[in-house]
Amino acid sequence: MSISTSDKPYKERIIDAESDKFMRAAVAKAQDAQFIKRTASRRELGNWNEWRDLAEQIRQHVLKYLPDYLEEFADNVEQQGGHVFFAKDENEAHNFIKELAIAKKAKNIVKSKSMVTTEINLDKTLKSIPGVNLLESDLAEFILQEDNWDEPTHIVFPTLHKNRDQIQEEFQKLGYDGDNDPQHEARFVRGYLRRFFMKADFGITGCNFAIANNGMINLDTNEGNADITMAIPKTQVVVMGMERIVPSMKEAEVLDNMLARSAVGQKLTTYCTFTGKKKDGELDGPDDFWVVIVDDGRSKALGTEFEPILQCIRCGACMNVCPVYRQVGGKGYGSIYPGPLGEVLSPILGGYEHFKDLPYACSLCAACTETCPVKIPLQHLIREHRIVEMDDKHLDHSMTNLILKMVGVGTDSPFLFGSAMKMAHPGTKLFNEGGPNSVEPMYDGGKIDYVPKAVPKLIHGWIDTRDVPRPVKAKENFRHWYKHHQPVDAAPAVKKEEGQADE
Ligand code: SF4
């Protein structure tokens, strides 16, 4: 799976997502639960906005000096006996790791969850090596792998769309004969993974942050699987996006704090590990240590208006507040990076032609920008994409263009605008079913499941799922009020109460 998760057209994906009631309920529940946890953990830290300012500065500073920090990091890894490979794209990255696995005669490869390895399609590449077993050791990724590499729904909670019965079914294929209790299912997987870990000879992890001044890798997990992946196999490959670098441990400490609080509402993740090549005399860790630093289109954003998206620390908080993500879940976006992050990043990494609809999957409400721990101006970047699509790429958004042109003509003419205002109240009767003394109880969920034939097909998609609030009558609107109220030159004198003293 590369960055694109689906060949289906955008509209079909949205229709599929909209009909998946379980997924939508699960996403809504997760968003609400995360809101409470995230708010509490940010409050507990105190001065959240000052921390955000600092985190933003750190990320901007790193991007400004990115080549220098990458060089410093690579030098430090090599000084400790490790190796660094710079991959310019997906093919270079997965081919290099595949050749390394073949050269090392790897038989059992264990991986821990990593977005960038999904981005470069690593799992399928490694599976194509004859005689190689590959196992994802993160519980959610393991479930997706067993379900024939099902698409993830979220960057932090990839299996939000699956219930306990579906998971039980997948595990039964591996010999599980227990019930659908999540604890029993998790215990079964623990045993299954442990057996594989003990014989793993090649380990692959991602990287939350790479420390430039000591060449170490920082990993934040809650399951501990990344730590075992680093400890047992003799050959270790860390795959990282080229922007995931910090100058020193001090900056990693700040960003770990922001990441854990924003991603899962914890002070820190259960395991916060700093690691690298095994040193002389140490028992655990890899003898052979490689870091693959992946560009894969990131450098296209450097020095452009889209550079701030490279500040991202992959916490997923923006999807946890997004009203569009709440309705369509991760699969609706067709990218491994869904939500506001994906709306900005996917067209950069995967191209406008493939992801041209994503910048329009946004109401520009700015909830994402407000929650982002590193202050990425997400809704501005989404709007920038729309401008590029319209003005530079001339992509086909003909219907949007037509509607905007009509709105432009209408709002430019006082006559047309005034007439539209007069028609607004009677006209929206077609789309509105609620209001005081409504007949809501007569319909399922309070919504009438019928759209008059007179309504153009074009707007069914909108009014099928929501009510349009009815504007006030023309005689009660602001324009009418303003026309009949003359400016008052001076405020009327206030009548003094009896016995009241002069000011
Ligand atoms: S854009 Fe901001 S909120 Fe969204 S995943 Fe990245 S850091 Fe988190």
C-alpha cells in the first residue's frame, strides 16, 4: 500500500463510508473520548499555548536547517558503527530494504507500526521475497495485516472501523478458539507475537524523532512492541521521513510531551525509548544498524507555502476534531494520511491529479488548526491547495466554478441580491423540515426521507443529510430593518432619578 489506499473515485468512497454505520459511530465515540482525555492532559501540563509556541519554533527551526541537522545525525550514526541510506522516493527506499534483507538472508522479519513504511509500500515488497515471513507486531496493524492488509482508518488508531467480532473472526484463522472479549483476544495475540519475536532475525521500526547531536532514535509506543523489535533481531532498520529530526534530547523531550498529550491524552506514552546500535558489552540490540531516511516528495514542500505541513509530528489530533472526518472516517479519503493532515499532505506526496478532491473535504472551520500541537495553519494550507488547483493546475472543478460564478454574479448585483434575499425565506421551505412546532416525531430520526422532485438533483447530496436553517422573512431581515431606521445624531439624554447627584 502506498500513500493511496483506494482506486475508487472519491464520490464512491464517500458513499461507502456514509453507509458504514458502525464505523461512523465508532469514530464519533473515539473523537468524543479523545476530546476529554486530550483536554485533561493539556490542562494538567498548564500553559498549553506557550508549549505550542515552543513546539512550533522547534519544528520551524529544524526545517530551516534541515540539511545541516540531517548531516549531523548521519555522521553521529556512522560514528557509532551504524549506516545511513538516503532514499529519494518510495522505490529507492523499499528496494534498498529488500536487497538488505536478501543480503542478510532474513527469514523472519518483524515490524512495528510506522506510517512511513506504509507510505513506501514496504510490507508487500518484503512479502514478495521467497521464503520470508513478515509480521506486523503492533496489535492494530497486525489485525489489518491478517485481514489481507485492510486499509487503516486513523494514523494512531488504525482499526477504529473494526468491532470485536470481526477481530475474533480474523484470529480464528490463526487458531484462536476463545470468545470476543478484547482481553482474551489480546492475550492470544501476545502469545502469538512472542513466539515470532523469539525467532525474528530482521527488525524494522519507524521513528518518532531522530536526535541530531547523538545519532539516537526516539520511539514512543504504548504496547512495547517497538522495543522488542529493537532488542531481539540482529539486523535493525529504522525508516524515517526526512523531517522527523530534532537538534538534541532537550527538543525531543518537548515534542514527546506534546505528542503523547495530543495523540492519546497521556503525559507520556508507556514506552518512550531512545536507542541505536548495540554498544560493546551490551546484551540486547542490533549488531547491524541501518537508518533509511526517506524524502518521497517531502522536499517539494520545502521553501513553499506548504512547508509548515512538514512540522507535523503525526499525533492525529486534527482528525479527532474534524467534523468531516467524523462523517466519512479514514477510508473516505483514500489516503493513508486522512483528515486535515491528509488533505494537505496527500496532494503534495501523491499528486493533485490523484488527490484533487481532498482539499474540498473541508468546511474550513479551523478546529484542526486550533488543536494542532505544533500550530500548523491547516485550514490556510487546505485553501492554498484549492487556489493551486484552480489557478495553476486548472483541474476540473467545473461544477464548483459554475456555482461560484453564479454566486459572484448574484452578489455583485444589488437587484439580484435583494431579490434573492426576498426569496430566501419561502425558497428554503423546500429544504427545511424542523423548527418550532415541527412534526419531527412523525419521521425516523426526526428527518423526512423524501426530497421533492422539483429540487435539482445537484443538491440532493447536501439536503439528504442535513437541514438548511430557514432565514427570517424578508420583512424581518437586517436589510429591511436598516432601510427603515435613520441614524441618530446623539444619544438621548438619560433621565435622572430623583435625588441623583450630578457626575
Ligand atoms: S497536522 Fe498537527 S494535529 Fe494533525 S497530525 Fe500533524 S501535528 Fe497532529
